[in-house]
Amino acid sequence: MTRILTRLISVAAFAAILAGCATEQVRIEAPRDKVVARSDDFMLVRAGGGDTLRTLAKTYLNDEDKSGAIAEVNETQSLTPGQIVIIPLRAGKAWTVDADGYQVVPILCYHQFGAGKRARNKMEVSENAFEQQMAYLKDNGYSVINLADLHAFLNGDKALAEKSVVITIDDGYRSTYDVAFPILKKYGFPATVYVYSDFIGAGMSLTWAQMNEMEASGLIDIESHSKTHTSMALLPNEANGAAYGDRVAQEIVVPDGVLSAKLGKPITHFAYPYGDTSPTALSILKERGYATATTVQRGGNPSFADPLILRRDMVYSDDKLSDFKKYVAVRVDMKLR
């Protein structure tokens, strides 16, 4: 199994993380006092004096013959009393967590690009900086994947290279086509471009012809960033819950229809304007079958992340390469936190 971390993880911190993402969908008919934490994909249990890999497999997986999966993820063939043991509840997730820790997938978030070496504002990454960042990914063995690959990873359907990263670009500025697209083609990197439909046709925006050309390349996936780029959070003037729900629905439904009609494909990924979301927005996205939705909260995404509340690291014009290296870190060492 691919090693995820080089240091031992703090079990207490790991338990807190799993507990934070646990849901009521997990049903375990087993001694509750041994369960430290659980999620849909994993459980942490404390081994008792008479426990073996086979007894744990029978107790928690209803099959003694699944002890091999427990042995693999914990890298052990024997247990000691009091040892915290990872029980993989879904076999497809066995590659993402082991005795040392877990894999995370960073998502980079860009907005505008400037020709030349210098950017004009904080949101505009220069052509020179973007080229340098993409070269860093290529030269250091990163695998740039698309959101469909990430979604499969989150579902437990696909293993990813340890150094996997996703590239996204927000808003739909023309500089995405003029500056970023040629560089992405040079390196063969896929990217998702989130556009808000009311912006299309403005002087600085992408055209439909450009978006269709990028889609046809097989590298660029055009997805939704709402209708007007208004926050999905409850606004001060929306005391009426129904009015808020109607607005959020329009922000999701309208661009969905416009983009799918013009691009000839279903729209399945969404980026929250300003990173703001809400239970109302989540409910509508789920009802409409969206695969992923992204915020701008920093950090990588483990296999147990909620696919509709994914983290992203925004890349700014004044970021140094040392900052970029931190954004694409794929290892989590809880001892260092």
C-alpha cells in the first residue's frame, strides 16, 4: 500500500476528525464501549484483551475472512490490548487511510491571469507565475486530475496517485482563454472553469465560442458558478425564508439550464460565490444531482470529505512559490498541528 505519511498520526486527533464527519448512516451491532470514532467509511475501535484481527473482522464486518483488509490498513498481523485499530467499512476506501494517516487532495482556485511577468491586482496571477506553478507540478511528479476523478475517489470507486491535485478557475474571465489555457495545454493539465451565467457576454468575459473550444480540447470542463455571483448565504434583506429559497434556487437552476444548452452537456459541479453555502443551497444541489460543490476554505480534501463542501486554496498574485508548495501539500501530519 502506498504510504500516506512518514510520521505516526495522533490517534486522538484522527478520532476527532472521523467523529466530525460521522453520520447516522453507519449501523454497528457491536460493543459500543470499544468504538472510538466512526464515519461511513471507517471506524476506530480499541482492541480488547482477547481480540484478534479475525475476531474484529467478525464483530465489525460480519466476516472473519475480511481480517486481511484490517491487517493491510493497519500494517500489522497482531494486536495488543488497548491498541486503536482502523476498521475499513468500505473496501474501496482502503487505500485512503492506514495506520499512519490519510491522503488529501488539494484543489487550487484561480480567478484572473495577466500577460507578462507582473499582475495588476491581487486576484490576477501573472502568466510568468502561472507557468512557474504548472512547471512545479510537472517537475515534482504531481498528477493533475479533474473533478470527476475526485468524485470517484470520494465515492470509494477510484484510487488516486498520492500527489494528486485539482485545478479550478472561477468567474469566466477572458484571460482564462488567452493566458491560462495555452499553458494548461502545454503541460496537458485538465482544469475546471466555473462561470456565472450573467457575466457571459460582458467585455472581459469568455465567449461561447471560446468555452466550446476549450471543452472540445478534452482538458477544460466548464461548470456553474451561479447566475449572478451573489452569496448563497441569507442576505440581510431576506427575512422571508421563501424569498431566500427562491433566490438560491434561481442562482443554481438558471445557469444549469443555460450552460447545459449552450455547451451540450449536463452541469454537475458547482462553485459557491465567495465560498458561502447553506443548508438550502446544499439541498437544491443534492436534488439536482450535483456531484461536487466547492468553497474557498483552505485545506486538502480527504476521502471522507463531503463532496458538496469541498475545500480550495485560492492562489493570489503575490503568492511566492513557497506559498504554492504549501497549497499542494498532500500529506497531513497531525503531530505538527
